[in-house]
Amino acid sequence: MSRPPKLNNDCFALPAGVHWTPVSEALHLLEQRLQCSVAVEPCAVEASDGRILAQSVIAARSHPPCPNSAVDGYALSGGLEAGAQSLELRPGRSAAGEAFAGQLLPGQALRILTGAALPDGADTVVLQEDVRIKEGRLQVIGPLRAGANARAAGEDMQQGAEIFQAGHQLRPEDLGVMAAAGLGEVSVFKPLKVAVISTGAELRAPGQAARVDQIFDANRPMLCSVLRRWGMQVVDMGIVPDDAASVRAALDRAAERADVIITSGGASAGDEDHMSAVLRASGGMALWRIAVKPGRPLALGVWGGVPVFGLPGNPVAAFVCTLIFARPALLQLAGAGFQSPQALHLPAAFSKSKKAGRREYLRARLRDGAVEVFASEGSGRVSGLSWAEGLVELPDAAAEISPGQIICFLPYASFGLT
């Protein structure tokens, strides 16, 4: 599979007259205008955790591959009628990996262990604690239905059946399923390479000395970690000063090394917002003023055919915009398709009066079956991100929230973060 063509400079252009874009419309536009941008490669099942399937996975053989015993006991044919029964006990046994070679006749029984193949002629297993052995015969009291304590061939997965669809991002448990179905290799998309750039003369790297008028770069370590959790390959481009030449040079380097670029800071229209100014000058930027809190300005552009997501510089807004807007877009580019978080509808443990006009996301967590929100809605309170376990999503319309009212809670886990 060849890589799709690079994006046109005007792919993010908004319709004329649009000033404030609703969240749902912004997401729809991203889904429409982005497509998978990575090539395909084979991958061993053992190494495929976190990879995105480029083709559906088909079971190479049935699981289980043959009828087998679910317990330690004795195999027999056809079940048992009510009352005392006496069966001939055949010599030998059937164990996992050591199947009995002979055939079991009606009225006979054979020692069998858990997971062992049922011998020819047998379809039922009686538990070992339910029998007695006396003078070479099996003494048991029925009834016992035919097929009891036995697993049918292919009852879990049938050979030739689709196990996972293309676009599925593999998890550890999926590797076990594929291995059980006889797969040794799968076709996956190459990891999406994402370049991360922080801009700002006031920024210092974590751990460096900083003056009181400087701040530490919280966005880059946070965003890089989020992207790795999503199975993407991070290209850390560091901190870029607030000047146009440095921004252009950083974008050039990033476009050569990555499939997509994420920046934070400089995405608005102020004097020092060089990221948006450089993108605008190239003819490849659209400033989407999204009706969302926190956030609003989201600079979307193209540099050298590579999509650029310009996030707000505020860490809380950058984090929220990454989850709500960047994640589905990046998954689309990575081959997993455009995905929405799974919402939980739970009672609120807070009160709030919300004005109409913007969709709001509050840092929140679940306690005693109800959702509580962080004490401050200020987007400068970065500690609230760690306090929270997810986000409350409040609708675009005006709303009066009171304790006990059902609200929409989006756990971090629904964004692929645990």
C-alpha cells in the first residue's frame, strides 16, 4: 500500500462567513479532510501491541482445534441415563499434547485431563470426583447430559472467521487471541510520526534554571507522553524561540522527519504569535475559532504537505484540545479511523450555571457513583489535570446543572489514557 498524497495548502479552509465553529462541526470537518498518511508493513504477533491493523485478521485455524475436555475426569460417549452405571475403563489416558490414539466404544470410559483431546467416539466427560474405580470399571450415578464438561471444536473461533477488522489498535489481550487462532504475523500501519514543538521565549526545559519571568515547558513532556500512549512515534523538536525565522526552520526540520506536526503556543493572532503568522504567510493556515472552553483558537495548517496542529499555549487548553480534536484526527492519519470517546452518563455532584454559545469541558473525577469537578475552572490551574480522571462535557446550549442531574463524563481511559 503506497502512502496517500500530501495535503493541499487549502485543505483546512473554512466556508466563507464562518467565525465561530461549533465543536461538532470542527470534528466533522477534520474527519472529512484527513485520510491515512502512513504505509503498511508486516509485524510479528508478539511485537504488535499498540499497532493499528491495516488488514482484517482472519483465524488461521479453529480454537479449540479439536473437541477437548474442560475438566479432569473420564471421557465417555453419549452421556448417562439416570441411576447407577458401570463402564469398562480402558487402559491409558488422554492428556494435553498427548492424545489417546484409539477409539472409545459405547459402554467404555477413558481417563482424560483438562485440555486434552476427546478420543474418537467420546463426546462427554464426567468429573473425577463423581466416580469410583472398582475392579477395572468406572462406577458412576447418572444422569449426565451428552456433551457435558466438553468443549466443541471451534466453539470460540472458527477457522476463516474475521477476528479483528482493519483499523483496530491491538491490545495485549488481542495478541493472545491472535496467537490462539494460529497467527504468527499481521499487516499493520507504520507508526504515525508526530513532531512536537513548543514555542515561546519565556519557556525553559524542565529542570533548567529559570527566572521569575520565565516558566517551564509543561506542554512538550505532557504531549509527547500522550502520543506515545496512543502508539505514535514522537519526534521531539524542543523549544523554539518567538521569531519567524526560527519557527520556519523548525517547521522545515519537522516536515522532513514527521507525518504530522503538533505545536503549542503562538497559535492566535497576537504580536508574538509567530507560528500562526508563518503558516498564514505560506498560504497554508486556517485559524479555526472553535466555540469551546478551554481553547478557542486552533491553528490548522499545512507545511511542506504535512498537516500542522497549532494548539493553545496554556497547558490545560492544550491538553483538552489534544484529546478532543487532535486525537481523532491523528488516529485518522494513523489508519485507525476517526474515533469518538465513549461517554458515561452519570449523576453530577456539583452545581453550575452555563451560558449558551460554547461547549465546555471541566476537569472531573468519579467518586461514590457521582461526578465531581475541580474547584477552579481557570485554565491556568494545571494541577487540575492530575486531580481529574476525565472530563465533563457540557453542551453548546445554556444549562443549569444541579447535584443528581445526569451529565456526560468522558474518562481519560476513553481517550486511550489510563
